[in-house]
Amino acid sequence: MLGDDGDDAKGVIPRSVEEIFETIHIRESLGLAHHTVKIDMSEIYNEEVRNVSSMASNDNVVKTKTQALGALKEALSKRAAAKTSRNERSSRSHFIFRKWKCAKELLTLLI
């Protein structure tokens, strides 16, 4: 889901974040809509849900793809992990990445 650094190795989550913000940029530059994007990241570890997002101070609103990807990277660093015989840093949790995109359509009538 996350992939590795580099364009060819990106996972679904980073690609979807980039696509959302590219679409927002196009629609807002054409004056079609105003968008708000919120993200939230949690993990399930030992049957408990824990918020790993550090964005509570701004109601989880992100304004750029750089800000969203930075928050994602920071949240991933907070996940529960441990060394296994096959992997130096193995995740011990399930990661949940939620995003909401709200659009306020701007209607222009041409008469």
C-alpha cells in the first residue's frame, strides 16, 4: 500500500494523495470549486485502535500534497514495529489511512 521511495516504487496511498492534489489544483485554477482535504491515520495493534496522526491541532486539514505526505511519513514512524528473523523492522500493526475531500462547487452562468 505504501511502496518505497521513487516514482516506480510508490504505493497506492502516496499515488492517490498525489492524484487528489493534482485534480484539486486543476479544478481550483479553473475556478470550478474550492476543496478541503482532511486525513487521519490510525493503527490497530493488539486489538486496540491508536491514532498515529499528529495533526489534531488543525483538525486534520492538509493544504498540499507535500503536507499530506509529510504527515503520512511522520505517522508511519509512530507505528509499532519489532525485529523478526526475516525482517529487521517488521510492522506489528495494521495501518489505516483515511482521507476526505470536500468540494464546494462554484457555479458560473454564462449568458
